Amino acid sequence: WWDRVHIIVWGAATELLVKDAAVQKKMQKFLELGGVVSVCRKCAENIKVMDAVKAMEIEGQFKVFYLGNWFSKILHSDVRVLSV
């Protein structure tokens, strides 16, 4: 359907990613298939799961950064966005 898919994790989904092994397994499979995952650093800090998120980043599972401005630019571009 799309050549490239990039999942952005923020808000409460950040805690779900950190605490749910089934979600982690699905994300790992997604990454193995060539997908990209980014996690909002500010959300992880607010929910107090930054240490767990940082450990996953170090393992190469995904990128962690303040993504508010970056995502705003995406929304104003011609990139297709699907929000769930």
C-alpha cells in the first residue's frame, strides 16, 4: 500500500509500548519488515517511562526525540498521515 511506513508513538501509547510485551513484539516485527518507529521524548518524560524508552532506543529499536515541531511540519506537507 505504501512504500514506507513510519509509526509515531506518543501520549499514553508510549506507556503501552514500554509495558506490554505483545506490543513490543509486534513493533519488533514491524521494524524487521523495514518500518520506522519514533517515540516522543516529551511524552515519555511526562509519563515517567523515559528510562525504559531510552533502553529500547539504545537497543536500536527506534528513535526517541522531541517530535512536536517535526510532526507539525509533516502535517503541513504533502506526506500522507494516518492517525489511530
